[in-house]
Amino acid sequence: MNIRQALLCAAALAVAPLPAQAGYPAKPIHIIVGAAAGGPTDQTARIVGERMASELGVPVVAQNIAGGGGSLGAAAAARAQPDGYTLLMGTISTHGANPSLYKQLNYDAIKDFTPISTLVTYPLVVVINPRQVPARTLDELIRYAKAHPGKLNRGSAGVGTSMHLSGELFDSMAGIKTTHVAYKGSAPSMKDLVGGQIDLSFESLAVALPHIQSGRLLALAVTGEARSPLLPDVPTVADTLPGYRFSAWLGLVAPAGTPATAIATLNGAVRKALADPAVIAALQSQAAQPAWSTSEAFGELIASDIARLRDLIKTAGIAPQ
């Protein structure tokens, strides 16, 4: 056999489906969610997973392994059998910030996983306690913060979360200094913001919206490229700080080595799920925008966000844990 024949043979073997994947899927698929049940990440997994189940013909079950900014769940998924039956809900934390936030991360965000598809993107909203902060616009907030460096306490759902990092980017671009207060989740952060123990927060719209609608919190801006349909009268941060943009994302990844046939099957199921009007409506009610992608495009997003957030974390002076 000459070299050309050997290369052709190797290429044919590389694309041939593995025997174990015949009839895939043939049993329930588990999506590990590195966050507590009931939150936006968990709800997205369940909404999309239910529709994927009807497409794949097997149950798609969310399994919550919370802790460490999603790193506990990610580590568990990285060690799972690469057979297409254990997936991970990847986030901007697990596959963006965590590689720069932890000295000893128990997984490699790129080497240990194969991307399947993004699921959703979602902006955050800048909210203040209007009884604590004498500002009614983002520009007024910036001017107040400049006049009172370090006085404003900015809560987040935890170190390295999108809520934390979006606020750090804002401080950097606005030339202000607010004091970051990390909580163990959005619920306690929102409780203290409503109660007046902290002054402002960058929070997911789904979590903050009830408090905004009740008048207990005031929305000053959203962090995405465009206004949110849920808050059409609230401007973007970029309207005040040109160039600012911070949208979080969620997506499915599988352990490295998962057969390409399984990845393709799962990607197709995600694509059909995200085109379902009922799924779109359910996600949009959570302030999330459906966002299917190819496996390759999702991999590029992960790599670019790891680099982008590494620079932001360094600039913000956040020490790895």
C-alpha cells in the first residue's frame, strides 16, 4: 500500500461511525447542569432538553451538580464516558472565565470537551435600589460613582460569573470604582439589593424583572447590543458607553472523544428544538434568545471568550482562587 492509499484508508476510518453508535441514541441522555435547580441555566436545559427528547426518541434529563462557578459539574462531565449519553450545559463561566479564575481547575475547557451547539444568549440588566442610589439614568450613576469612589456596593451571583465580569467591564470603561460583593447565587444578591444592603447589580433579566416590575428596583440599562423586548424603554449600556457589550451564553458540550456521529445527531436535535415556536416563546419569557450554531462556531466562541475574559480578569485585578 502506497502513502496515498494509506492516507485515504485512514481518512475513511476517521469518518466511519463507531459500531457502538449504531442506533444512537438508545437510552436516556443526561445533561449535567453546574447550577442549582430552578435558575436560568437549569430552566434552559429543561426547556430545550424536553424538545430534544421528542426529536431523539429518548428522555433527556437535567442533572444538577452545583458549585464552584459550574466547575464541579464541568469536572464531572469531563470524566464521563464519551459515548454521547452525558452532556454538559456549558456557560460563559465554565468555558470562558473559570480557566483564568482557578489555579487548579479540574478540567480543561477546550481539551476535555467537544462543542455541540450554543443554545441561547442573554443580556444582563443594570439595576439599582432607587431608595439607595440618587440616580435615574446610567449617566447619572456614572457621575455619582465618580464623585463617590468605592461608595457604591455592586453585588453579583459570585466571583467570575457573568454578573461579576460585566460589572468589572463597566467599571473599567466608565472610569469608576464600585465595590464588588460576591454572593452564592443571584437569589441572595437580589434579596440584599431589594433590602438596601447593596446598591446595584448586573443581573439576568429573568431574575431581576419581577423586582423591576414591582418598582423595588430600577433598571438603568441592558448590556446587550439591542434593547430587550421585555424592557423596550430601557436603553443599552452602549448608548452611554459606546463599545460596551456583554451578553452571556449557554451551550451544550460533550466529553472529548464523543463520536462525531453523536455530536451531529445532537446538534441536529438542538437545531430543531430551537426552531420550535413553543421553545422560542418559553426561552424568550426567560429573557433568553435562541442561538443555534455549528460545533465549529461554538468552539471558536469558547476560545475567543477564554482569551477575552482572561484579559478582563487581569485588568480587574481578580486573583485566581
